Amino acid sequence: MNQPPPHGWQQQMPPQQGWQQPPPGWGPPQPPGKGKAPLIVGIIAGVVLLAVAGTFGFLHLGANADGGSPKRGGTMPGVCADVPQAALAEARTTNGNPAMSKERKVADGTQTSCAWDQTKGVDGSGLRNTDAYVVVGDAAGEYERRVSQSKQNNQGTINERPLDGLGDEATAVLVDGKSAFLQLDIIVRKGDTVVEVEYTGWDSGMFGNKRPDVAEFEAAARGVAEALLAEV
């Protein structure tokens, strides 16, 4: 007669054949872990780009900031007050300086000096200055003296040439140095009057000042000279 199975047999599992768990080194391959190097490189590149953009913006804003000073009050003396605003705007020197301008009587006539510079927020960046002199009396001697004085400037190479269509005779003297600074003197004799316009300045660049365009520079100075000649 068969005996019943011993108590607890149902809970016992027969011994398994083979591996219960795969041995070390077996099983499906695991995907390789992702390194942090690309993320770090991306962060560094982003920081560098932001730094470059910030530097570029700073240089751009600094280089192109408006030059000059707030508009002055007061009245310019003599013929200085009669120079049209359009001529001064072309020269980018709309800010008259009465303190540096004067008219005085001399033995054989009058001498008038006029000074203009930039109006902040109006005349752009860089640097522009216009100084003018109007001398009545002994025109021949005064003309030669002023041309000779302009050519004695030792700040750069002197280029001199006659100008047509201004007064009885006219000369332009350009002082062209190694720096960005440019100076152009236009001296004109008309009858017994001599007019000299001294125009100076430089333009703003991204990494420093740059030399203005000579043709534009001359046109601006000539415009002021023509305006003064129209008043004498």
C-alpha cells in the first residue's frame, strides 16, 4: 500500500539543472555609459561665445558713443553768427563756443575768430572741431603769412594745393600724420579780406580711432569757408 507523501513535500521544488543565474560575463551586453565630456565642451563654448559677444558689444557702443558736449547758449560774435546751420551740420560742429570766439578792432581793420565743436547727441561720434579766422586789412600779406604758418605744422606730412572757385586765390593745406587725427586748413583771399578755416578731427572705429575720408573732410571745411566768404 502506497504511503502518502511526507508532510511539506508540496512546498519543495525539485532540484534545477543548469545555472540559476548567468555566470559572470554572460548575458546580453549592456549599453555603454554616456560620458560628460561633450556637455562640458558645450558649456565652455557657450561661455566663450557670450564673452566674445559682450566684448564686441562693449567696444561697439564705446567706439560709437556720441562725441561733443551739450548745446551751449550765448551769441557768436560778428560774422560767426551768420554761418548757416546747414554748413555747420555738414561739418558736424553745430555747437558754437562764444567763450572761444571774439571780434576785435585793429589798426587797419578787424579780426574775428570763431570756434565750433560737436553737439552731443546731434553731431555723431568721433571728433570734429572747426576754427575760423576772418581778417580784414592787408589781405595780401595776411594770406601769405597764414599759408606759410599752416605749412610749418610738424605733426605730419604736409600736402598743399590750390583751390579753384574760392575768392581771388585759395590754398588747402592738409596735415596727414601717422595717427587717425587729420587737420585741413583752407586759406582764402577775397579783396581785402582773408578767411581761414581750420578743420580737425578723427572718426571712430571698432578697435580704435580711424582716419576720416579726406574728400568728405575737405567738402565740410570748404562749406564753412564759402559761408564766411558770403558774409564779407
